[in-house]
Amino acid sequence: MPDAKTRRAAVDGWFTLDESAPALLGSRCTGCGTFAFPRETFSCRNPHCPGTQFEEVELSRRGRVWSYTDCRYQPPPPYIAAEPYEPFALAAVELATEQMVVMGQLVDGVTVADLEVGTEVELVLGTLYEDDDHEYLVWKWRPLDRSPAGAGSALVRGGSDA
Amino acid sequence: MPDDRRVAILGAGMHPWGKWGRNFVEYGLTAARDALADARLKWTDVQFVSGADTIRNGYPGFIAGATFAQALGWSGARVSSCYAACASGAAAIANARAQILAGLCEVALVVGADTTPKGFFAPVGGDRQDDPDWLRFRLLGATNPAYFALYARRRMELFGATEEDFAAVKVKNARHGLENPYARYRKEVTVEEVLASPMVADPLRLLHICATSDGGAALVLTSMDFARRHAGAGTLTTVAGVSTVTPRFPQQVIEMPSFSTDSAVAAGGGEGPTFKQSITAAAYEEAGIGPEDVDLAEVYDLSSALELDWYEDIGLCPPGEAEKLLRDGDTALGGRVPVNPSGGLSCFGEAIPAQAIAQVCELVWQLRGQATGRQVEGARVGVTANQGLFGHGSSVVVTR
């Protein structure tokens, strides 16, 4: 058996590598509180705010699907597709606390048939692509209904995602 | 500013859309020469050349204004080149109009042309980890149709749009373009054929999504005084409003190529108009008209579903009623306000820097009564709408 591959982020500094409870790393303007993902470093996006100072924040790990689709055909480079290509689902997810929508792939095995506008999803780490030595990770959304027993959707339904 | 902020459109010209595989300059020149002939002007009469750039044809594409000027023969004209993604053509029109209205020139030539690669649009090459357009392909595999599909799915879940509605838009536009000599696809399709085409990005199928094309379009714009002297007392076709607005914070609709929307926490609630709603609103305001005055529209149907969004965004109906407008036949030729009588992107495919100019060419021919086989009878006011990647609004009001 070959040694297990090293797991590393496909992009540095965009999310934590906490395997059990990963989170997207965004920024929050210290002046007006506006969040940004990926993080803002130069100037607040709020035109009424002169802010240039930002704190790094972990974004909400749960949200609701704003809309969703899938990619039936292999995207062009720089996407690195597995051979053979496996279609995947994509969602734009609303985060209540941040009042913003964040894109992400769905975990392997989830199709558009499993999704609706409003479906609650949770952030997990998933494999984006691999080479001989590494497994490159990215954030993915997983519908709460499909999460392991004990993390059922009743936990968050009707509550905030904070 | 002068009271009359219109400029005259004396000439319109296009090279047919297709997948010709030739140099983009050739398409631009054909369109430019046709536009000049239409205006009964010579190239050497042009005082300002406004080029719309292409980023997929090497350096000549980045300085398209000079490229076209050189190909037509250096004449010493003032020149500009601009890129605004899908809105490049409108940005080039805006530049030319500003020169004319400022009194810096009387005759301007606007040209855009493109030669496109096959398949999905991909980002410009290289390893560019700080470019969101590169990163969305690398990290998400999110192609352009994937973003269009997000909007389509949302229409279905919020407003009850169906796959058949999206297919009906395609059927309508295919019929509109049948006799347009500049359209690439001139063939009727049925709802069944659309729904039998391969799924690309659920719920959008191949025939719901516009192709990428080669093509070229050009306009000759002049001051109103010049036009009256040159063209006599006849009715002039004019640019009455141009919108090149950005979105307003917080932009709450996810847009290509972004990973997220703006955060609205600091905006204190109260939803303003969306970006797409604000685009034509600015053009209407400049022209002193409203959507109720519009006789026809050319909108960016990157997908058939997106055309329905535009009906609402340009004010033809309230949100959620686009499907009714379509089903009632209001937006078909012969209806209350035909949309995409040219056949739209559905029949053309997208030739990025030429497309917003081509939309205006169609309005010019419609308002002159020269749109053989697709004429909107008695049209006097038309509007175009599209938007460019990141936040370039594009809308032009043409009146007669």
C-alpha cells in the first residue's frame, strides 16, 4: 500500500483545515462591519466607509441554498478534472449572519435532485484534485439531511446559523 | 451640457456572425466599410475612431481602435480602444458620443469585432492565483453557463418558470432570426428539440445557451448638426441615451466570476434596484423616456432563461410576470413589444466586443423600416441591454 497522500489546501488562506469543523476565512471591516470573501485587504467595499483595516473572521459554516446547478461537461483549464470526468453540483449559499451569498461545489454524490432553493447546507472539506503526493482540498457544501446521524437538520431549522 | 444630448446614427454595418476562423480585423473592416457606405461618408471623414477590444486575439485586439485605423489606412484621426467585456461595444459607443457631445469631433466611427475559440469561454492563460476569473475555474469549475443556470433555477423556484418556457424563448428567437442575413443560426427549432438537447448546466440545455461566434459590427455616429447638414431634412435615427453604470453596493446577486456577493450588514436593509434593473433605468432617464415608450428591445440572451429576467429588469413587466408576457406572445414579432427581433444571441452566438454594437445596428434598421423579414412595424423607440463581467452596465436607447 502506498503512503497516504498529504492533504493540503488548493488555495492558501481561504479556509481553515479543521477536518471536523472547517470554515471559510473572510474579512470583516473594523469600521462598518462589512464582510468579504475572499478576504478584503485594501479598502472596504462599502462606498460610504473609508475603512482600510480588516480582521480575519471565520464565516458561518451553515447557510441556505440561494440557487444551484451542476456541470455536466468538463470545465476547461485551469480546472483540474479527474479521469474519467465526474459531473458535480454547484450552489450559491446564503449566509444569514454575513448577509452574503457564497459559491461552492457540493460534496461528491450530491446531485441537483437533492437540492432546493432554501436547502440547509454545511461547509466541509473535499478533494478538488490529486497528484502523486498530495490531495488538494477545497470547501464544499453538504446538505444537512445527508450529514451523519446526530447532526440532523432539526438542530438548525428555525435558528440562526451563527 | 447642451440641451439636446442626442447624437445621430448615420451608418450601421455588420459582418455576418459565424465560425469563420479568420482574423478579427477582417470582420471589423467589413462592418466599418458598410457603416461608412450606409452613412455616405469616406473613411477620411472620420475624426474619431472608437474601438471595442478583444482579449482573445493577441496585442492587436488590446488596441483595437488603432488596429482598425491602421487597416483602414492611417488618417491622423483621434483614436481610443476600450475593453468592458460584453459591454465593450456600449463603452465604445459612450466614448464616441462623449467626444461628439463635448464638441471635440463631429464624425466618429465605432467598431468591434472578434474571433472566438471553440467551446466554453476559459480565462486568459497562465497561472494567475490572484485573478478571480482564473480562480473560479480552478477552485469551482464554474463555467459561464453555470452562473446562467443559477439564475434560471431561481426563476423556476421563485416564479414557477418551466423548462418549456425557456425552450419557448429559444423557439421564438430562432423564428425571429430566420431571415436575418447577419445571423449565424437560421433554422427553426421546436420545444421538443430544445428539451431533447443535452443538459449542460441544469436546468439549461445546449439549445438554451448561446454559442461563441466570430463577427463584427460598426456604427457611424455624428453630431446632430452635422447629420442635418449631411443628410438633409429626413428623420434622423439617434442615440438618445447610453448607460454604462456600475452596480450599487451591496450587490446582492451573485455575478460571474465572483465567489460571493457583497455583504449587506452595513447597508441597513432596504433593497434598492438590482444591478440589471439599474442599467436600463439610467439609459431611460438620459433619454427622457420610460419602459412604456419602448417599441422593441434587444437584450442579452446568454441563456434563454436570462431573456426572461431582462423583461423584468428593463421594465416591460413586474418581477415574476415575464413568463406571462412570453406565453401571451407579447415579446414575439407581432406582439406588443417584440424582444430580440434580430434573433438575439440565440441566433448569433456571442462575438463579445461586437455584440453591443450589433444590438444597436439592429435597432437602427428596425427604426428605419429596413429589417426585412423581421420588421417591427412602426417602431420609433428601441432599447438594448447587457452587462459585462464584474460590473459594466450597457444599455442604449435609440429613437427616431
